[in-house]
Amino acid sequence: MVSEACADRYLPETVQQPVKILVVGALGVGKTTLVGSVSEIRPLRTEETMTEAGAGVDRLAGLPDKNTTTVAMDFGRVTLNDRVVLYLFGAPGQRRFWNMWEGLAEGAVGVLVLVDTRRLEDSFEVLDQLELRADTPFAVAVNHFPDTHPHGEEELRRALDLLPTTPVVDCDARDRTSSLDALIALVEHATEDLAAREAAS
Amino acid sequence: MSSPGEYHDSPLRPYVITRGRSRPTRNTLRVDTLLLADPDRPLPASAGRQERALHRMCVRLLSLAEAAVHLELPVSVVTILASDLVDSGHLQARSGIPAAARPDRELLLEVLHGLRSLR
């Protein structure tokens, strides 16, 4: 079973601490591209059967008329040092998938919201939801497509109704350095957010 | 029935593999929990085919999500199987940040430094 191709499947046994970042956004916005740009493994895809009520195998057996849907989630991995590994999970942003990614967001470093300026309205729901949650730091990364017409940051902030503290970064999801920079901006924000919380309490 | 190498999922299949359960015995296992099998503790004869496959898969360190993909099983099912094997001492779990918590400053700086060093 363990072939040569699987040689880099495993993590070094010194790794003790997994951390995760969620990349959410609308279909086709470039989540998997970004995950793939940064990941040390080929992005992997899990598929879960969900009911409208929630994820998993809950109450599925013997209920053929139940409204079920299959949700795919792509993820990648970055070993950061000999102790810490980062998992990047790309999850769809639509309301009906919130049960899934809210569970994923628990304990996460933060959420990177990937935005396509040609379809800003696709991001409204997920941003509203994240602002309501309040306990998960998030940043907005604008993925650039060839026919994207440039928006000024202020214009974009107004259109998305963002808090002044929420970082907005430009990004090319196909480019490793650019994608890393978007993740770095998120983690910097998470660090500042934590410091602000600790100072306030 | 499916032939070897083929993957046909249906809502019923996960339910059978987990012997009718939809919830794991412990709620500390997450998609990013790292799993490692104890090679000195062979599984009992009663262990199922998927439990054996999971135990074999975790001969070296791997996350729950990766194990699920390689085994072609839903994450929710592997969570239940892994939970049983952790309970019985056959799998070691290195967990991520608990649901109610967030990474502390030290860990965030470690992540930041790690990402910057990849640029």
C-alpha cells in the first residue's frame, strides 16, 4: 500500500501542533487555487453528505426523501517548522454550508475571505456572518482575474461595509508569494486582534 | 457491490461502517487532529475492515482529514472510527486548538514566522 508516491504523504513525527486557516468564498473565486499555490501536498478533496440541517451521517439512513447534498472541501498542508503544521481548508461561503465551516472555524487562526470584485454581492452573506461571530479574526483578499477592473481600497471597503480594522489585501491566488502574503496579513491581524482583546480584558 | 478500487458512496454506507452511530465517543477530534498508530498494540480480532485500514494508514503521523481522503471515507465517519481507536489506546491523537479557544500569541508568532520564511 505504501508506494513511493506516498513517501511525502506523512508528517515528520516531531510535529505536535496542528493549526488551521479557513479560506472561504463563492464558487469559482479561487479558493482551491490559493490552497494549491501554498500547499506542500497536492490539494486533497473530502466530500461529505449533508442534510439541510447539518453535516455528517446524522439521521441519513432510511430517509431517502431527506434533502441531502454533497459538499466538497479542498484542503492543503504547510509544515511550518519541526513542531507546527498548518492546514488550509477551502470551504464554500453560501449560507447553507455555514454549519460545516462554522465548525471548521472553531479554534482556527482565522478566516481568509476570498473575493471576486466582479461578484462582490456573493461575499456579503459570509462577511455578515463573520462580523456576527466576532470571535474569529478574518481578512479579505481580493483575487485578481484578467478582466477585473481595479477598485480602490476605500471603494471596496464601502461596498463590502467592512470594519476599519479588517485588513484588505490584493492577491493573485495562482502565485505562491502573493497567496502567502495574504495569509501573512491574516495572521498579523489575528495577532493584533488577540493583543487588543487581552488589553481590553 | 463495488469492486476493489471503486468508490461508491451512499448515505447508507457510512451508517453501516459506524455500526449505526452518527456521533463520535469524544468531541476532541477535529479535521486537523494528528493521528499516529501504536505499532505495539495490534487491533483485536473484532476490529472492522475500515478500522484496520485507518490503523494501518496512521503507521506514521497524518491528520484525520488526510486519512479520510486516502481511505475514501467521509471525515465524519473517520472521526467516529478514530475516536474508538483513541479510546482503546490504539491511536494517539495530537489535537489542534480546542473549539472554545484560540491559538495563543506564542503560537500565532510561530505561524507568522513560518509563513514568512516560506516567501
